[in-house]
Amino acid sequence: MNFGLSEEQEMIVETVRAFVETEIYPHENEVERSGIVPAELGREIQRKCIDLGFYACNFPEEVGGAGLDHTTFTLVERELGRGSLGLTVFFGRPSGILMACEGEQRERYLLPAVRGEKIDALAITEPDAGSDMRGMKCAARRDGGDFVLNGTKHFISHADVADFVIVFAATGEEETPKGIKKKITAFLVDRGTPGFEILKGYDSVSHRGYHNCTLSFTDCRIPEAQVLGEVHRGFDIANQWLYGTRLTVAATCVGRARRVFDLALPYAAERKQFGKPIGANQGVSFKLADMITEIDAADWLTLAAAWQVDAGRPADRQIASAKLYASEMLARVTDEAIQIFGGMGLMDDLPLARFWRDARVERIWDGTSEIQRHIISRDLLRPLGA
């Protein structure tokens, strides 16, 4: 494994960081205050990203993407993590699961998403089925050449700006060694489809401006042509394509932590108490030492997991470790940064309180810390028969 970045990767990091600093930072305070990203501002960020050549950079060149490998795309996500998620969502990283589109689906969903003509959202979580995907109650029954979908999804990120939603629903049951489990199918459902409503979600303490929504399906008729992948094989599609979301969480946590550290370090060197910089006190200097050690560890753990994927090696445990450690690291680093700043750390003049609040959800979505520990421990124990 080469621990250095190539010239191209260095250029990409510098370009994306400059984009975040010039196009995202200036709008963060207003989004934090209002909880809203004006539609025109979102479109402007999207247009600038397309002009920059980075829109859908996680997709292969043959479908119009930039074709970045997982390691380089992880670097992009790390830099985007420095900015407000409500704004950076318009930078454009469609769900990789759309690569499962076939035939007419490519022209209707995949290619428009890559070109920035349509925005997708992913709908898995339900009120009674979060991490337990097989426990979902939202169900679709076959009716002739269609499926009729009924049920509710919630915590569906940025569905309010989506043109279509990738919905996972139960479509049957199967007997397994561990008992009866539901068969899952993925569907492509357009905004405006009769029986499909996108409702306002919950007010969240984390990531203001990046909204969660509740989706309601009432006898919503979906043609079989809008099944993504094979009927009853949605669980397989999720396992094949959705690992990237956990790498994204890890990478963005590293980016946020580095921005927080970049604020805390010079403050510790410049702020004086009792006639000397506070950083001269061991109580502060040791905090900085621990913070940068944890940030670097999370960074390398995340990049190593992406490298495993690029190398074609199994990486479930490495990705779970990266997501677990980086998300928990961010909570510790933001908390320590506020402690270094004292009361000012909680004021709106600085983004520290925002990052502190935003950090809390990272240990929950895309698989809780407990789920990540389960994945890691299972990978360790199964080869030993335990």
C-alpha cells in the first residue's frame, strides 16, 4: 500500500477543499439559522459542481461519471465533510446502487442521475425497522404485471429534493436456518406516483438544512419494469452496493474533525491566560496531541478500507472499523475543541457547536456503532466456529 497521494489525488483534494471553502462556507450560517437551503442555491452549487467536472465522480466513465477509484473518492468525501451537509449534498454523489439499473432503467434513472438532471434518495428505514432490514413492514404484493406498495418509511434523507426514490419493501417470506425471514425487493418510485406521498420528517438537532422525510405508500402501483435488480433479491443488491455509504460517513467525519482541529490549534497557540498561551499548559497541549492522533488514525483506517475495496479484497470488517472509529472519534474531538475554546466554543460565531451536534447522528445512521461492532466481531469469530 502506497501511503502517499499521487499528483492527481493532491490536485483533487485541493480543488474540492477550495470549492467547499468558497461555495459552501459562506452560506453555512444562514442554513444553520433557517434550517433551509434555498432551491436556487442548491441548483447553483449543483451547476458549479457539474462545471468543475466532479458531479457523480463516484460513477464509471462509461456512464458519464469521473470514474474515480474508491480511495480517491474517499478523499473527495473527506474534503466535503468540512462543509455543511445540507449544502454539500448538492455536490452530487448519486447512490452507487443505481449501477444495478438495466435496460430502459438506465435511460430513465441512472444516466439522468449521473448528469444531474434527477436526484435520488434511498428509502430503507422504517419506524419499527431501522438496522433490521429483514424486519421491515412496508410491503409490495404482486398484482398482474405490477406491484402494489403499502407502508411507511421514515428518516429518509433529502427525499424532499429527490425526483425519485429507491424503495426497499418486503415481497414474500422464506425459510432459513434461523427461522422465517422476509424477502426484500428494491423499487424505483417516481415523485408524483399516485399513492406515494413525501411528508415532512422530524426536526433534528444534527445537520440542519439536510432534511429527513417520511414516505407514505397507499396502494401505490409500481410496474415490474421499475424493480431494481431481481424480485426478492433486494437484500443482495443492498449488500453489494451500499457499503460505500459507511465509507462516506467515515470520510466525512475525518473531514469535519480536521476542520475543528484547524480551529483549535491556532487558538491554543494565540489565546493567553495568566501571561502565556493556553497551549503551553499540559492540560491543553495533551488534548491537541490526543486529537490529532485520533484524527490521523481514523483517516488512515478509512483510506485503508477504501484501498481494500480497490484491491478487490473483502473489506466488510475494515469498513465497519473505519465507520465505527471515525464517528466516535468525531464526537470526542469536537467535544475537546469546545473545551479548549471554553464558552466561546458554544457560541454561533464559531461552527464548533454545530459540528458537536452534527457528530451525534454519525454513530447512528448507516448502521449504528453497535451494528459495526457486530460486523467486526462476527468477522473475527466465524472462522473459529463461534
